[in-house]
Amino acid sequence: MLLYGEAWPRMPDTESLQDCPCVGPTREPDLHPGFMEEERNSDEKENALQERSLSAASRDGELQISAVPLAQGKVEERKVYSGDGVLGYLEMLEAQAHELGLKQEEKEQQEKKLDRLKARVQELRAQRDELRAKVELQEKRLLDKEGVVTDPAKPSAQTVLEWKMKSIKAMLQIFYLTGISGKLTKHGVCFCISTAYEGTYLDSYYVDLLIKPEVKIQRHSVPVFIPLEQIAKKYLQTDIRRFLSVLSDHLNAYVGRRHQADQLEEHFSDRIEGTLQRNSLCNLLVFNYNVSSNNKTFLFNVRLLYGDLCRSLPTEAIISCETGALSLLAEMAAAHSDAFRHVALHKAFNLLFNAKESQD
Amino acid sequence: MMFLCAERGLWGVGLISRGTLGVVAISPSAGHSFGCLQELGWGAVIGENIQTCCQLCTHGTSGVLIMDEVITEYIRRTVLKIPRDEIMAVLQKWGFLSEAQLQTINFRQTKESISHSVAQLCEESSANIKQAALLDIIYNHIYPNKRVWSVYHMNKTGEETDLFDFRDFKKKFRRRIQSALINVTINFREYEDNAIWIRIAWGTPYTKPNQYKTSYVVYHSQTPYVFISASVLRSNLPLLCQALVFASNYHDIREMELRSHCLNSLKDIVFKRYSQNFQTNYPQQERNVLTENVDLRINDENRSEKERIHRLNLECFGDGPQPKLDFAQYKLETMFKSDPRWDVLEKKEPFRCLVKFSSPHLLESLKSLAPAGLADAPLSPLLTCIPQKARNYFKIREKKSLLPGSFVSP
């Protein structure tokens, strides 16, 4: 029985093995009927082979192996005794399978053809649409030239709606510039506090609130040194607006103080002796700087205390001098202290030192 | 009076009296010690007990400073811990040795030799204990992940604004600790992110501080969280906590169930600096859509499922990097729930069981469980609540009600 025959794909165009250049005519008697096409007299050959193999079997009692080269490669087939009964039945099944294979192939080819034609149809349709559009354009141009006023295209309700939605979305997107913005979530609201100081936008902080059963903070990104729990305890249950406003004040003031200290360090690091000492909330700043008076330099030590956490200006500015020359420089110290208390730190520094330079 | 332990197993007592440091050998065989000391080029005073030695020393006997050797040995061992390629950078940050001195060290030799060169230079420049402690702080600041850090939470009841002054804090802390235990070495260093590093070397009422038995405290001003890497001597922990509470104007302190090697991740968790997914109207960052191969020939059968998992993961974990934790431990004291027919346990006692998840990066691995197909999304809230609840030790007990279930308790 042939085991490998059907597994090898056939070359699509070789309808008969006679046309196949690789197979010579002398091999014909060795070919199992399975290799031959329907056009051949397979039954005849089958019987002949059967007889042969039977005789062969009776002769040797052994299997014969004959190699049949195909166009694709070498195949070794084993001829088993083909008798009637199971083996004959199997051969019949094989033949059926072979037929089905052929049919399937045909179908595939037809499908391929169909696809090709469909693609062609699409192409042609696209071409037609293009040409149609061109024609219309030409017609329109002709009409325009003739001076016929065409109706202005009425925007469809759809486009109006889309435009409205886009503009609202854009509005929501830039709403954060107001400082407090929010978005409804599944269980509540998520507020975003965007902080700024004198025109510079700085960090954004989020508070995620749950509405039911009572207003509660689910999670937040507020820094841990801001007294969020205290503010929440006081205002969250009663007046959310006030809560947000107070929290926003705290955050903006903190960010403002931090910004001032950073600016001072960045721009006036040469004026400051040593380092600027600060803390997490930036509500206590200590630093030293030199002042000159009567051609002598003195070291001033400044302690800026920001007692009110919602303000970004210090409540106290204590200036001390090391050598007790404070009595001489009392006026200058007072002026400096005043400047620090009323103007932003880096600006105050600017004023003091640029003013002095202009004086000198 | 200070007790010093010289290297060769001799006990030495050093006294400073009017600028002279006397070395006294107190050991069973005084003669032997004397011999050794002489070998080292030290003059020695031998006495039977401390008092006589002191008397002898205060009379102006000359001696040799051996305190230096302890310090230089400590510095040498600290330098040995640093990876070779980074020794130069660390020493520059330390700033004790000048650039010229650093140039003389050959950094291509073995670490052992480098450490000896550094020790030599430090001895020549008379490094003191404060410099050595500073080097240790710098080393631990650069490599904090070598220690295990626990987080402590402080409470206060007052509402007044806290004007935190670093100088005051240092003074109060030192005073409180030294009022109970004088034999400690305390050093402070402040960093730009308002982190205060405190190094404490513990002694006992009778012995000098052991520089190798140190505790570290990291505290950010005006926050209620303290990060402590305790040393072996847990007995000093109450004193340390007391001093912290006093110096930072809080009322009490308790240990949180949060522990890890990675200090920065612990900070991220308690300071809420990790990426939480907040819903906003404006697109802050572009959510990366599942951009995989855009090859149109490949069809993803599970696309909707994948997207669902991705969305749920994003809700639970956010889309930024996760804080790095080493483990999560769950202690279960729940009843074993089985078919009543198979009466596994005769006594209805809670089944005690400990489940520990360990990983080099626990939260990232949990985040990748669902996309990898190893677990169903959404993950159990017991796993996803770790950064939110700021804990990685859990105790799960039975809920004492009619409904079956379990609840998480502190």
C-alpha cells in the first residue's frame, strides 16, 4: 500500500505525469495507480499491479521497495500485499481522498480567481469615483464662472455638535489654569489644584473625594507636611468650597515660598555666605549675607519666619549682626527687614543690592 | 576618661590631660603588654588598676595617641565597603582629603591597598571621630539599600504652626539622648531634599561607643514619619524614639508595618510620591495604547480581554514606576473552609498560616501578573492596597459576623 503518495503536493500545471519532464516513460509499470491522473487507465494498471504484487508476494514473501522519483523529490514507497478486504477498502478510500484533494484544489483556484476579480472591481470603482469627483468639480467651476450663486454649504447638525463638543473639551482642558478644577469620577470627584506664583505655573496636586456615604478623601497627592487632615476635619463635611479654597491657599503659599527660596539660591548664591537653611514647609529661612557700610563689611544674619502658612511673605524678619555693630547699622537693618517682609524674597534682594550698587 | 580598644587585643585607657594622651595597658600579663607597646613605639604606663594609672598619667607622663588608629581603622573599613570605581567620588564628596592628597592614591591597585593608602593619608591629616562619622553617613546615604529600614509614625495633638529649626532639633535630640546615655556618638547631616540624616553609635554606661554598632535615622522636617535602620542593639530603640519625639515636637511614636531595603521607595510610599492615577480633564501624559506590532497579518484574538486587563491594571497601579519593596507578609488566622463532610479538623480552631511574597521588586511583579496571564484581573485588594495602606505586613482574621469573610486588621 502506498503510504506517502497523497502527502506530496502536486505541481498545479502538470496534469499528467507524462508531461512532467522528470518522470521517464520507463517507470510507468512501477507506478502505483495513485500517482496517475484520472485520465489514465488506473483500474487496469491497478489490477495488473495487484497481480504482480501477489505473484511477487508468493514468490519472495517479502516487501518490495521501489523508488519513484517525482518532480518534487524522491519518494520511497512500500508495496504491501494488496488483496481484497481491508486493504482493498483502504485503497478505495485512498482513491476517494485523492479525488477530493483534486476537487479542493480546483475550488481554491476558483476562489483565487474570484478574489482577483473582486480586487479589480474595487480598483475600477475607485477610479470611477475619482473621475466622477473630477467631473463634478469641473461642472462646479463652470457654474461659478457663469456667475451662478450656489447655496453656501449648510453645516450639518452633526458637524455643529462635533464642533461644540470639541470646544467644550478644549475649555475643560485649559480649565486647570484657573487654579482649581475637577472631574467627576465613578464614586465622587477628583479635584486638581494647580499652583502658581506670580505668573509662573508650578506643581499640581490632586484630591480624590468620595461622595457617599459621606464626603471623604479617598486618596491625594498633597505633600505630607501640609496639614491636610486638619483642614479636612474643619471644612470638608460642611463646606467643600471653603475646604478647597483653604487647601489651595496653603498649597499656593507653600509653593510660593519654595519658589522664592529656590530663586534666591539660584540667582544670589554669590551674595549669600554659606548655605540657605530651610525646612520642608519653607516657613523658616536662615541665611547670612554681607553688607558694606563706610568701607567696612559686616555679616548680617537673617531669620525669616513665616508664621501664617497661607501667606508667602514672612511675618517676621529678624536681622542680627555678629559683632554687635547692630547699633550702627540699625537703620540699614530695619530697612532690610522691612523689605523682606513686604516684597518677595528674591525681589527684595534684587532691590537691596541693585539699589546699593546704584547708590555707590 | 575613655576606653579604647587597640587592635592587638590590648585594652588601653586613654586620658587627655592638658594635651597629653597617656596609654595605659591593662591586661593580665602586664609585662607582655608593655613589651608589645614598646614594640609599637609607644611609651607605656603600667598600673594595677585604673585609678593608679590615671594618677600616673596625670602627672604628665608622655604617651602616644592611639585614638587615631581606631579612627583610621574605621575609615579604612568604611572605604573597603565602597566599590572600587566609586571610591574617588565618595572621597571627593567627603571633602576631608584635599585634591592633592587624592591624586597621590593609585586607584588601580586592589581595594585593600587603596584603603591602606587612604588610612595613611587620614592619619597624616589627623582625622577625628567626627570626620570618620561623616564618611560613614555619606557612604550610607549613597548606598542606603544595604540596610533594612522601618518606618515609624508620630502623632501630635497641637495645631500650631511648626517652625522647624534644624539647630534646635539637633540640640534637643542630643540633649535627650545624652541625658540618658552619655556614651554615644551623634552626628547630623542635612541634605537638599530636607532630609536629616542622624548617625548614632551606641555605647553602654561603662564602655565607649562602638563605632561599628550604629543606628541611622532619616527624618524629613515637619513630617510625621521617621525612617529608622536600627542596629543589633534593639534595646536602645525606646531611647531613640523618645528623643525623636521630643526634638520634633510630637507626642508619641509607633512603628508602622512597613519595612524594606529601599529607603527611597519607603519615602515614596508614605509621602505619596508614587504615581497614582488621578482622573483629569486635560491629557497630562499620553497613555501608551497597546502599541504592538502593527503587522496587519497578525490578528489578536484576545484584544478586548488584553485591553480590559490593561485598563484594570492602570487603575490599580497607575502607569508610573512602582515603589520597590522586597516582600509582603500575610499572617492568616482564618478558619479552614472545607466541605463539612470532610471534617479535616476536629477542633474548630483558626488555621495559622504565614504567606510571604518575596521579590526583588514586589509591586512591579504584581503589576505584571495579570498581563502575563498568571492571575485574573483585577487582583485581590490585599495585594493592590500595599502602597495605599503603606504596609507590607498584614494579619488576616475571621470577620466576627454571620457573613463569612475575612478582614484585615492592624
